[in-house]
Amino acid sequence: MKDSFDREINYLRLSVTDLCNLRCRYCMPKNGICKLSHEDVLRIEELLEIVKVFESLGIQKVRLTGGEPLIRRGIIELVESIAKLEGIKDLAITTNGILLKKYAKSLKDAGLNRVNISIDTLRENKFSYITRGGKLKDVLEGIEAAKKVGLSPIKLNIVLIDGFNEDEIEDFAKITLTERIDVRFIELMPIGQVRDFAIEKFINNKIVLEKIPDLIRIPNSELHSPAVYYKIPNSKGRIGFINPISCKFCDSCNKVRVTSQGKLKLCLHSNEEIDLKTPLRQGKNLRDIICEKVKNKPLSHNLEDGTCINKNMVQIGG
Ligand code: SAM
Ligand code: SF4
């Protein structure tokens, strides 16, 4: 499936819930978000049906996200069903890791290939602050559990936040010396009700290169990945940069998103959403709708002009 700029669309990010067991300050408003009614959220069978339609259109990579995907009832069954689809070559989850210790083995057994774990600090008190009450120990145990069952490669997502975690860049980078783990620094994006946090606390990812000058660029590390990868000489893991603001990667964007309410989003930073839930429940042909709409995928975001979407990141999934 191609968009009108000849970009091959082969990656679906599917949000399975907009609820979360944490409240990260850059993602979720302090008082949370309005809980949706049961009817408004796609059922597990409907999520699967949507993945099947995308598979038939050439989607090969699926990432389950949230909210927090591991709090969604039926997540293991969903993983198991998606993993059985022949066209899906890569099935991954992005999680805050809190429940990973509990679910790592079941996820692996169900056919999940790999996991990205979000962890913005290695200090307990700072973790509790940024997540509004989360326990770092749970995530560290989750990472260990993922390693143990072989959910690899493990990627750690670290959102860089001014005055909060730039003093830990070297500590995160050191993980790659001895572990086959990718550590990826993500630039803060202004999104939804908490956009001001990102505007105030943004740091350009180039700070990582300033702090670790001996990094070596890995050429063409991942063609369609938003991350550009580097390495410390002789390290086991890689260091990735996801720079949506300072160096946008829209030209090679290969993804679309579907929210837990069944809205197709062609660009994270656009307010436009296409309802798939209603036609799905009416038994209409989703293939035609998706094919037609994908042609309208915007060429690029306009964050640099101060454009910012209304929905919160927790409702989209990153
Ligand atoms: N709950 C899961 C987690 O935290 O990994 C999955 C959903 S979360 C929305 C997906 C990713 O988006 C996380 O890595 C998170 O750090 C990132 N994220 C959330 N808000 C962000 C923002 N304003 N700017 C940049 N990244 C953000
Ligand atoms: Fe929840 Fe993930 Fe958002 Fe944090 S980043 S509030 S863990 S959805």
C-alpha cells in the first residue's frame, strides 16, 4: 500500500487502550483522561479484524501500544492471534514495563518478537516524580524478565527532559557497553493538554553527542526506523536518536496508527482521524476505505511552526 508521495506503508501502530497505570507528566494530564464507555473501545476481536485488514493491504510490522498495553484485558490472546498471521513479520510492544515481570513469559510464548520499554531515569525518586507515583523497581524487574525469556532486541526509550535527566545520559549509555540492549533518546514533543511541559523542557538530542563524543555512527542502521543509531566502540548495544523536532524523518515515514477507539491516524501530529469502528461494525469493506484514505497521508508534520494536536499522547500511543 502506497501513499500519494510514493511512501510504502507497511507499519501499523495499534493502541489497545487509552488507559494507563502511570501518569507521565509529558503524556497524560494530572487528572487523567475521561474514561471511555465500553462501547466506544474496540473489542479484542475487532482489534484483530483491523490488523487482518491491514495485513491484507501489505502491513508487515505491528506494534501494540497504549496507554499501557499490558493493562488491556485479552492482550495475550491478541498477541497470539496476530502472531499467527502469515503476513505479519514483526510483532512488538511498547510498554512502561511495570507489568512486564508478570507477562514477559506469556508474551514470548504467545509469539511476541520484541519489546520497547520506556524508562526516563534510573533513580527511584525521579522515576516516581516523572510518572507521578510509579516504582522504578517494577520496570527494572520487567527488563530482567524480558531479557530472561528472550524478547529481544530490547530497546529502552528515554525521553530527554531539561533539568531532569540530562545528567543520566552517560549512565544510560553505559548500559550498552555490557548489554545487548539499544538505548534510544527521544526528543520531547508538544502534544495535547500537556504540551506546555514539552515546550518548556525540550532539549535537542545533540546533547548526547556532546556528552559522549566518541560515538560512532552506524550507517543505514534501519531504513525506515525513526531512530538513527550510533555505538560506543566495542559496545554490545547501540545508542539511538529519535529526533522528531530537530531532524524530522517524515520523508521515510512508513506508518499509520489506529487508536483504541478505532480512529485511523495518518500522522501523529495531525488532528485528522478517520473512523474505522463504525464501518467495521456495519460490516462495510474497510480495505477500500483505508486504501482511499491512506492517499491523504500528509507529507510531513509542522511542529516547527508551533502546530500541536489536541489529543494527548496517552490516547494515541506514540
Ligand atoms: N505506556 C507505554 C509506554 O510508556 O511505553 C506505551 C505508550 S507511550 C504513549 C509510547 C511512547 O511515547 C513512550 O516511549 C513515551 O515515552 C513516549 N512519549 C509519550 N509522550 C511523549 C512526548 N510528549 N514526547 C515524546 N515522547 C513521548
Ligand atoms: Fe502511560 Fe506510557 Fe504515557 Fe507514561 S508514557 S503516561 S506510561 S502511556
